[in-house]
Amino acid sequence: MDNGTGDGTPDTDADGTGAPACGSGYIDPAGPYAGGPWRNYFLILLDRIPTPIAVCRAHGEVLIANPAMAEQWGTAPGALRGRNLLDLFEPRAKAQLDRLTEALRLGRRSRYPVEVRWRAGSDGTEREGELTIDPVGDPSVHPPALLALLRVSESAPLPAPRGSASPVEARILALAAGGATTASIGTALGLTVDGVNYHLTRLARRWRVQGRTALVARAYVLGVLSPDSWPPAPA
């Protein structure tokens, strides 16, 4: 993984996940699950996993990120596509990054931890954690795609304390308050249906309410949605 940038333009498939080119072939974020219905199952599972995850090229360009990863910057997963992990995270020790770069050059495949820090997109707070980088995909493909899992340090503040909502959550609530369906909310924000449900479920647990109507009502009470706007809008 280095500071290089991709020289190709990602091709986006029907479900908006993209299948960026790499050399003469393509790197599908679903990896070994890219064929048939397994690709959709992989993407659905990725959306539901609470651990922040991204799949990227060997030089760090993000191919796909799940809602939990995008939440670190208060944005939608699609907004991270094409960004470089090194633009998002600052490695704390250059030697860890050099070790990963050398391993990729030599074709080695193992798990490489990289301690990182970054600033939260929601409030600018500096956070710390560890990216675990795994080369994945067909062993014959070189360089391989990388699976990046983020473990946020326990000392870091939570991305959205109880009683508040991230920018993405507020936009979801505003669209829901206006009567938008889950599918149309996903289309408007670049999320899958499962991605929208992921955020709604987290809000329901945080605010201890059940159902979309109760969520919208709670959002107005907490000042997340503006009481004077129509169509509904974040406060």
C-alpha cells in the first residue's frame, strides 16, 4: 500500500458497488464470492457487520466500504469509494507500513496490523485504532486486493453519543419523516437497503424506541430534525 493513485475509472454495476479495473482484469470487492448470487450475499453481509471494513487495491484505493467504516467520517459508504486509505488514516509507525509494502512486493500473504489515527468526520475529534490489513482474492492475481478491518481504541469517543445522530443518520431520518421508502432513501444517499436498515436499527437501539414512526418523533424531540422545515431536514 503506497501513496499512488488508480489510473482507471471504476465501472459501476447495477447495485452501485462498482467493479474497478486492475491491470487487464477486474478486482471485484466480493473476491471469491463474486460469482452468481454469492456476490449479493457477501455485500449484504458486509453492510450488516458492525466492524468497520473496507476492500481496497494494493496501493490503498477504496473499492467498497461498509456503513460502519463510513460512519467514522459521518458519510455514506459510496463517498469513500476512490479515496485512498492513506488519505483517511495516518499510520503511527512508518515501519509498519513499510513492512506491508515490502510483503506485497514479494507476493507474501499474511495479516499486517497498522496502528493509525484519524479525525472523525462528525465532530473532528482525533481517534486512534488499528487497521488489520489482509491480502485477499485469487492467489494468481498480483498485486492482490486488500481487506482492511478497523478496531477503534476503547479510549476513543463513540461516533454518535446517545441523544444525537451522525450527519448520515440525520439525513436518513429526514427522508423517512418525509415518507420516503427504505429503497428510495438508499438511492438518495448511495446506500443499500441493508445499509439504511443498519443505521435505523442502531438509532432504535440507542434511543430505545421501536418502529420508524417512533424514531422520527424522537428525532424531533431531540432536535435532530428541524421543526420548521418542510420537506423535513436535519436541524
